[in-house]
Amino acid sequence: MKKISLLVVLTSILLNVSAQIDFEKGYYINNNDERVECWIKNVDWKNNPKNFKYKLSSNGETLENNIRQVKEFGVDSTLKYIRFEGNVDTSGVKTNHLSYQRKPEYKKDILFLKVLVEGEAQLYKYEKDLITKFFFKQGNNKIEELIYKKYIRETNGIRKNNAFRQQLKNGLVCEGIVKDFLDNLTYNHKELITVFRTYNLCKNPNTLNILVPYPSEKLLNISIRPGISYSDLSLLIGGIQVVDFGPQIGVRLGAEFEFIFNFNRNKWAAIVEPAVHYYKNESVFGSQEDPIDVNHISLEIPIGLRHYFFLNEKNKIYINALYVFDLPVSSKVDVADINLEGGLSTSQSFGIGYSFKDKFELEARYGTVRDFHKKIYTLWRADYSIVELIFGYRLY
């Protein structure tokens, strides 16, 4: 019951904090070209949005705007979308939906385009499911799509229309851009940003602005993770009697390997955190009060996902969802001269933590019940659960 209460409290704290930090200071420009300062709910759009939620003050009512009402919106200097109305290639991208036509198959559409590079020449991105398209604008010209299309030729199989290379050759004329480089340019985020950055630095470096929110050049973090554990164990003996050993406070020592995903403002990560756990206790059972000794040392390997909620550039709150493999190093239960060995067990863990200055961490974690005997002894169960307070220090 205490563990459930703790989990409820942690969840409540998370929900309250999340509600406070979802809305970030931003603006939008309406159809009358009026700029409205507001607080925008930044939900880390993987697909370009059609609408967004906002507040006129940090504690105000939640409102909603859509692509028909707004020409542009943004969050501080890290995120900006502009409205585009024009031709968009609708050719299929999946192999079984590819066209036999080399030319783009245009259709009028209205999109919010994500601004990647601003300057004398501007680069935009549109993403939806498996579709990724780039658009550009030079000077006072209209925005147009950079053409890249896969299509089928009956005699030659799948071919590519790389017309975007010629578009850039015609538009981005500058000594700093080598045409041979454009001949081999790949239609992706990184290489296109490099080209537009080079062009803008060549023409007018004062206008260059690259919008990459919360960048993370380092995608691997390594931390040491010692902590305090609050463990509980109950033992079902021979399918007849349950012995509750009660709670015990112990220590854990671990290391964490965090792999940051390079999208959605680096808010998602995969983590692997091997840690050594130790539980030792004794009790009695039966009318003769036979002694029971438990000595369980294991290597725990949680694997799972982490999601960050940014408070500012250096301080964050995060939540974890983990699948845990518990490998026995030395796991024994001695009952009335019977010696039982433990085996591999699995469980789930959920945690909430705080990262301070990208260096120090504090996390509370709750683990569901695991049985380190069930695959070995049919009539015996060792139900083991744990709550941990983990301290982290980032080494790399």
C-alpha cells in the first residue's frame, strides 16, 4: 500500500509539472498580419501540424488556432511554422504505390511548413508519416517544393527524379557552393541545411538563422547511478504457507547508458542501466519455527525508454518505462535444510526523475513484483518488489 501511495504521489507531481511546462512563450500572426504574443503548447510535432493550442497568458484559458486562421506561429527562437498554399507533389512513396511517371503529380494544398534556415534563401520541411519533403524560397520569389521523386521504369526498375539538384544550381549561385557537390547532394535534412547555410554566409551572413531547437551534438550519455532501495519479499513454501519477510532498506550500485534520439527536440531516449542489488533477511515458518534464510544478489538490467520535459536548457524532468531482466549472481533460500537456487526473473519499472544542469540526477523508481523461483520450482514462489531512490552523476 505504501508503494502504491508513493507511485500516486509521483504521478500527481509529474502531471502538475507537465501542465506547467507544456506551454512555452511564443507568438502567432493572423490573416490580418497582426502578431499576437501568447503561450503555445509545444507538443513536439513529428508530423507538421494543422492546428495548435495556445494561451494568451501563462495561466489563461486554453484556446486553439488552425491553418486557415494563422499565417505563422513560433516558440521563442527555436521553432517556427509558416503557412504555404500551392502545389504539392502527391506521388506515392511506398514501393507498391510508386508511379510510372517521372514528373511530379501536383495538387493544390495548404500546409504548415517548418522553418529550418532563414536568410537570403530559406529552407522549409514538411513531414507526415513516411513522407518527407523540402521547400525553399529565394529572395522575394514564391515558396516552391524541392523536387525529389522515386518512380518506376518497366525496363530499369525503380528510378529517381533528382530535379532538386538543378533547382539549387539555378537558384543558389555563390562562389562558396561547388556545383560538383550539388551533383551528388542527398535529399536529407543535414546536407540541405549545409547548402543553405553556405549560401547565406556567402550572400549576407547577418541574416542567417538556423532553427534547430534544443540541439544535442552528443547522443550518448554515461552516468554512475548509486541509490537506496526499499525491498519487500514474501515466500510461498511448497504451495502451502506464505511467509512475509517484510521491508528492508538496502543499497544499489549501477551505471546508465543513455542513447538520445535525434528528433523531437531530443526529448526521447533509450536507456540501459545494469545495477547490482542485494537482499538478505531471515524469518521462520511452521509450528517448529524452522528458520528461513534469504540471500539474493542479482545483476538487474533494465532496458526501456525515457521522455524528458524541459524546464529550461539545462534542467529537466523525465519519466522512465523499463522492462527489467534480473540475473541471479548468488540467490539462495535455505528452508529447513533445503537449499533453493534462484533463476532469471523479469518485471517492469516506472520512474520519475529530475536532471540538474545536465550533470546531476535524482530519480524515484517503482518496480512491479518479480518471482525469481517460478521457472525452477513449481510449488515455490519468491515475490520480490522494490522501490528505489537513485542518485546519478553524468561522467560523459
